[in-house]
Amino acid sequence: MRLAVIPGDGIGPEVIAEALKVLGEVVPAAEITRYDLGAARWHATGELLPESVLGELRQHDAILLGAVGDPSVPSGILERGLLLRLRFELDHHVNLRPARLYPGVRSPLADPPEIDMVVVREGTEGPYAGNGGLLRKDTPHEIATEVSLNTSFGVERVVRDAFARASNRQRRHLTLVHKTNVLTHAGSLWSRVVEEVSLQHPDVTVAYQHVDAATIHMVTDPGRYDVIVTDNLFGDILTDLAAAVTGGIGLAASGNMDVTRRNPSMFEPVHGSAPDIAGQGIADPTAAVLSVALLLDHLGEHESARRIEASVAFDLATRDHQSPGATYGIGDRLAALVSSNVRTG
Amino acid sequence: MRLAVIPGDGIGPEVIAEALKVLGEVVPAAEITRYDLGAARWHATGELLPESVLGELRQHDAILLGAVGDPSVPSGILERGLLLRLRFELDHHVNLRPARLYPGVRSPLADPPEIDMVVVREGTEGPYAGNGGLLRKDTPHEIATEVSLNTSFGVERVVRDAFARASNRQRRHLTLVHKTNVLTHAGSLWSRVVEEVSLQHPDVTVAYQHVDAATIHMVTDPGRYDVIVTDNLFGDILTDLAAAVTGGIGLAASGNMDVTRRNPSMFEPVHGSAPDIAGQGIADPTAAVLSVALLLDHLGEHESARRIEASVAFDLATRDHQSPGATYGIGDRLAALVSSNVRTG
Ligand SMILES: CC(C)[C@H](C(=O)O)[C@@H](O)C(=O)O
Ligand SMILES: CC(C)[C@H](C(=O)O)[C@@H](O)C(=O)O
């Protein structure tokens, strides 16, 4: 297993250290190559993602990223030049974001039900395509456009992936989230594709919700969701909300995946670089560890993935959430749990 | 005061009846003209918004709408052909949506703070412009586009309105919500306009949040918001979420406003036609009543507006939320409270 690791900025390197500690327990022979992409490199060299580095990344089985971003970098530079560029160059069309309320974790909701959903967010199209511009900038007649691009090819592949995932889950339920009553063109394409693919999955029940209604149900009735499939921007919004109701982005893992496996997929915690707490050794590495589980699942190492998830679940159920421990302490605990499972399980 | 009233479909007519009952207590001389726009008229005649009706609507001081929509009408028809058309034809650029957690109302949040915010949602641009299309429909090479249009003119007028509202509030805080790190063109325009207008409002503190982060804070820390200004689509999503955390869209009122007063503004409850409970007399008319308060505020009848709001607040603080009463019962109660305030206050 050849892994490229991008620790990144802020708490990125701190949580990655623990994630690799846990990975070492299940795949001791993993070959790790580190890449110093992120704010620091951009400041030092002006480089975001040199072609040579991109070429090297392609030679790996998967990529693990901590977080990139720093207040010293103008907004949009690292996002469009590095994070989104990786998603587009490596054709990460399935942006996978599970949201589960683990026993022991406090939800901001008063009366949370069981929550266990997976959001399949499209990753390479929609309003994220970078298609748009400014006309007559800095005049009273300025116009700014952003074009959402949606293709049959692009929508179908994520919808197929979402149905396949729904088929493999217990509840076999899929919800399309869009805004078909206003974004009628893109909405029409998404609806037709879901309808067509559903014919091949009579085992999966299908629902539709407008994105505004979905945010309501995400706080009043999140237990209804099993698999959600949605576009890039709606997915961005809904997954942060789903993370919030399941205890915060501190626990949310994600995969940016080329499910055809032509390119390496990239796995990362959703929390970002959190510069306010960086360097203090107090960041929770759990989301990074769960990202390793997603990575292993993607590479077919399902048993190792389950072992990591079970260890995280056990730790969350038993930890003192007021003082969960330092970053390395949580990492040590999770690594020990994973390794003891190795022996006993 | 000449008011056009569009009761609409589903529970629309039921809640409008109560709203007018309450209005009658403060403006007994209001002249009311009813228009039968909505699903029923579309089914009967194929008409959505005839030019003649639009012309008549323009002759009024304001419009009060119940709700339009029915499952029997294909998605998008009434939305684009009637609701959005009204917003565009009447230049309803300020879509005003207050969200307040009234004492006595149960939030789905475990530990809700005081919540009292106003979202100023842009109403005539952005992804709602209807600019987009389908190419190669029903082929494997289909492309669907949706273009978000943002103009200096359009953004500036809502940003100015939002700053003016913030200036008049106690906390004087304004949050711009966008996704500037991904939608860099539109994001740049919105950010620059907020920065420029803020120079004329040194009394207002300004914050920025990405829309995904805003959904998190809407459930973990909604008390932080005072005035939010945002684009049409983000506003659609955020206001439903804000309504949810403050007790549900059953209580949410909204104004679609041309703040220049060249065209009549339109006020409506956010809840929609709720066909599942229509005709049973159990819909809560509170949001429709609060919409009347927004209408009166817009027409300068501030004292009447405050009286209605105070009556609603009193009723919500004292009602039995398990069985709040029938639609007409709640309307009677609110009307009585408003009228008693007239005598005592
Ligand atoms: C950082 C940003 C570009 C990114 C996105 O919008 O996709 C982030 O919010 C995420 O969800 O991974
Ligand atoms: C019905 C629909 C067109 C509308 C919107 O998207 O604006 C509604 O959701 C709202 O928020 O008023």
C-alpha cells in the first residue's frame, strides 16, 4: 500500500500523526511519502500544486490529507488552487461524507434519534466548476456570474454510486436533494437520472427533497436519512449541517473518490486547519482516524476499516467528553484499541 | 390601505382568513381585493399570472399571500410561473425573513440561546435568475446549466438595506454569508460591496461566514446572528434552517419587498400550502398573522405591527403547545389580544 500524505497546515500535521499511528496498527507495511503542500509552501515558493508533485501523487494508491488553510493566505487561493484542483485533476467525482451519531456523543439537538447517513456529494461539477467571471469590475455596472455545470455523464456516475451504496445498506433508502422547482434545468437532469437508475434498483426506496426542506429535516428528523445524493454545493452545505447535528465537524471524515480507481482517491477530515488551536496538541484526531477507515474501505481493506471504526465507537462511548485528552493521547488510545482488537478479534 | 390578497391553495385560505381577522382589529378600513391565483386557477384555465391581474396587483399598497402549491401541479410551474414571477415583476429585491425564538416555543436544539435575527435575502438575482438551459437533452451527452447572475446594482441595494436594518437594531451586527472561497467571482462582488457600504456604517460590526459554516453555527450558536445578508439561494436555505431552530416554519413570516416602494411588496408565511393538513382547520395561522405585522411595518404602521407582534408573543408564551387550538381559535385569540391592546395600550 503506497500512500501519499499531505499533513498540510494548522492542526493538519497534528491529527495526521495520530491517524498514521492508528494506520500503522493495521497496515504496518504501508509505504508513506509526505508532501508539503499548503499555506507554508505557497508562502515560501508561490507554489500550490506543481505538475511534478501532481504526477507523483498519481503514483500512489491513495492520499491522506490533514488540512490546508491559513488566515495569512487570501481566501480562494488554496481552495481553488490546491484543494479543488486536486479534486478536478484526480477526477474525485464521489465526495463521500458519512454522518453518524455515535453513542456517547452529544448532539446539539434536544432529542436526537439514531442518525446514520451517508451523503454522496458530486465532486467535480455543479457550481464548483469554476465557470464564471466578472464584467465591468469595480464599476456600477459590474456583473458577476457563476455557472453550475451538470452533465449526464457526471450526474449518472454519482447517482449510480449512491444507489450501489444504498443497496448495500440495511435501510436501502436514497434521498435526492436538489432545488428542482427553481433550478429547473439542472433539477430536471438530476431527477431524470435518479428515476432511470432507480429502475435498476427496485430494492432501494427513493425520496426527493428540496435543499431548503432538507435543512429543516436535518434538525427535526435526521433519522429519516440513509443515503443522500446531491450536487456539489448542496452537498457542501448539507454535510456540514449533518456533521453539526452528529456532534460536530471534529468527528467528520470524508473521501474524495474516483470510484473507477483510475486516479488515487483522497481522504481527509472535514474540520480544516483550525489555526486558533494549532500547535497546542489539543486537536481531536478522531476525524482523521475515521478518514483512514474510509481510505482502507476504498482500498478493499474492509476488515481493518471496521476495526478502526469499532475502536472509535468504543472510545467515543467511553471517553470523558469534557476532557477527551491531548491529541497524541487520543491517538494512543485509538491505536491501542485497534491493536487489541487485532489480537482478540 | 388597499390590499391585494392571494389566499392560494391548501391551508393558504385558512390562515389568510385569520390573518385578515387580526388585520381588521388594527386597520378596520383596509380595502381588500381577493385574487384566485394558484393551483386551482391553473388547473381550471391554464393561467398562472395573467398580465391583467399583474396590472391590478400593481395598483395596491401591498399584497398578502397565503400559500400556493399542490402535488397535482408539476414541480416548478407555480414556483417559476407565479411565485418567482411576482418577485421578479414587482422587483422584490429584499426578501426579509426574521427568525426569533419566542418564549414558550420549543426549539429542536438542546440548549437554545436567545435567538433574534433577521435575514436579508436577495430576491431578484443569483441562481434564481432563471438563466440556464439544457443541451442534448435525453442523450448521454446532456448538459444542464444554471447561471447565477449578480450585479453591482442588485447586490448593493440589498446590502444597503441590510446595513440600514442593522443600524436600527440593538446589536448592530451584520454577517455576510456566501461561499467566496469557491464562488470567487460572485463572492468577490458581494465582499467588495459589503466592504464599501460598511465604510458608511461605522456603527455596524461586520462578520463574514461561508454558507457551510453558517449552517453549523445556526445549530450550535445561532445567538451570534443579528442581521444576515446573503444571496438568493443561500438565503433560501439558511432561512428555512433558521426557522427550524426557532420552532419551525409554522411560525416564520416573510416579506418580498421592493424597498423603493415603486411596486407593492408581498408578505407571506413561509410554510407553504401543506396539502396534508389542508381543509382540517388545524393549520397554525401565526406565521400569516406575523406576515401582516411585516406588511404593516413596511407601510409605516409601526405601532399596529408592534401590537400584533406583542399579541403573538403573549399567545406563544401562554398557549398549550400540545393543543394550541383550531385555526380559527388561534385567530380569535390573537384578534382578541390585539383588540384588547388597542383598548389598554
Ligand atoms: C474548503 C472548501 C473548498 C471545501 C468545499 O467547499 O468543498 C470544504 O468546505 C469542504 O467541504 O471540503
Ligand atoms: C417555493 C420556492 C420557489 C421558494 C423559494 O425557493 O424562494 C420558497 O422555498 C421560499 O423560500 O419562499
